[in-house]
Amino acid sequence: MAITAAGLEDYDPAARPVPALTPAELTARVGQEIGVSDWIDITQSQVDAFGVATHDMNYIHVNPERTRADTPLPGTIAHGFLTLSLVSQMGYQVMPMVKGAVGGLNYGIDKARFTAPVPVGSRLRGRLTLADVQPRGTSGLVIAYDVVVELEGQEVADGGRPVLTARWLTHVTLGGV
């Protein structure tokens, strides 16, 4: 890790403590859950900063008192897009590296649904299932993950409802195995 000029700590994706699989090994795991991320705290300061960054200062996100007074919500909730943006951190923790890869990028979201509010003060984690692996050109792969984001205390495995479901795509450039 290094500290940037802005004082931020960066990290090297190749240093993640996850398995490294060949493209064939990865393809063989399609349909399998590949991991569950750590819990991520949702704080009011985090929600406020996201609101500032995205110019979405809707009171249900940034004003707990008004939210309690004017809505049936018990307090502020995270932006849906904040929840979606956390998927990259969740995936970073559990997605396998691809042997022979020389680079990888977020390729997009095929489908995302915000299925329940995320109260400020709650904790989230992601469950990732490898959904598909497709060749892209002569030296790339598009890898699809089905992501389920759940609230602590309402885990999907225990019958809880997810707060987000998404199909997330990544692109990996291969340089030799």
C-alpha cells in the first residue's frame, strides 16, 4: 500500500488474499457462490459524503429528524447508488484473480434492483455467485457475478430479504498463462 498525494491509501489488486484460477478453472465454477464479503458499516457521515459527491441531498438521506417526522422511516437511509457502489469493495474481497491476467476493469451492471432500504447505522455484506465467463476478443474475458447484498440480522440464508440484487460484469485482459 502507498499514500497518494491527496493522503489516500491505495492498494494493489494483485496483493489480495484470494485464489488465483486459470480461465478454465474459473469457468468450471460457474453457478457456485465464490464468497461472502466482510460486513461494511453504513454511517451517516458516509451517506452525507455520498450525497455531496452526487448532489443528492434528499432529506431521507441526510436529515434524520425530518425523515422521522415526515416519513414512516425510523431514520435516514443510504442512497441506493451508495449501496451499489459498495459492491466493488465486496467483490474485491472475494473475487478470484485470473491467472495470466494483466489487467481487470469494472465492465458494468446488467441489472440492479434496490429491494429494501438500508438504514444508517446498519451493516451490509455481499454474497457473490459466479454467473458466467465469456471470451472477449482474442485476449479477454467478461466475467459476470450475481450479487446479493444483505443486512446484518436479515441474512438471506436465514430467510431475510436482500437490499440489493445485481448482475455485475468485469473485464479481464489476458497476457499469458
